[in-house]
Amino acid sequence: MEIKHGDFVISDDPSLINFDIVHELLSKTYWAQNRTKKTMKKSIENSLCFGVYKDGIQVGFARCVTDYAFMFWLGDVIIAEEYRSCGLGKALVGFITGHEKMAGLIGFLGTKDAHGLYEQFGFVMDARAMRKAP
């Protein structure tokens, strides 16, 4: 499944994921900077992953850990710095929350600084984390 967002493509095709680019993007974040390459690779292999691409080059990433029955955990949402403020984060989260495999599932995530983005998609604060009811 994929959608277009201007000059960008957002896709759930795992064969398009460029691990080296994803590793580079995530290694600069406060939440994943201490993950080893081996851990990142395993987490990607065991998740439903989403990529954002411009001219075939990966510029964004996110992944969901899910049981496909009750819940999903949204994590590692990242857009390359030079492409931020283009609405890509919003388009990516919208693609994920509207994805057929996420339909009817409760969504969870943790964030230190992007509450406003996720609230646009129905996530609300609770005592421990943000969650999204189906």
C-alpha cells in the first residue's frame, strides 16, 4: 500500500526500507541514539514498517509493533531534518493510523515533544503514555 504526498511516496513495502538511512536518522534521536545497529535491524525486521521516499531515496521512517488483533505501538517516527516542515510527519502518521492493518486497533506511543502531532490523530494522554482508541 502506498500514497503520494506531493513529490513524496509513503509506503509499507518492506523491500524499500534502506536500513543504513534509517539507522543514520534514528542514531541522531534522543530515544534511539544508544541502540546498536544489531538491535535496530532486529526491531525493523520484527515490525510493520513505513517509509517516506523522494525520488526513490528514503527520507522518513516509522514502525508499528502489533498483534494485528487488539493493539499497536507506534514508534521511531522520524523525518530527515531537511524535509521537516513539509507536512511529511503528519502525512506519515495519517497513513499509519488509516492503514488497513491498524483499523479498529488501539494505538499507543510515547513522545517527549510531539504531542500536538499525535493529538491530531486521536491520541490522548493517559497516566503512562498516549493512546489512541479505535
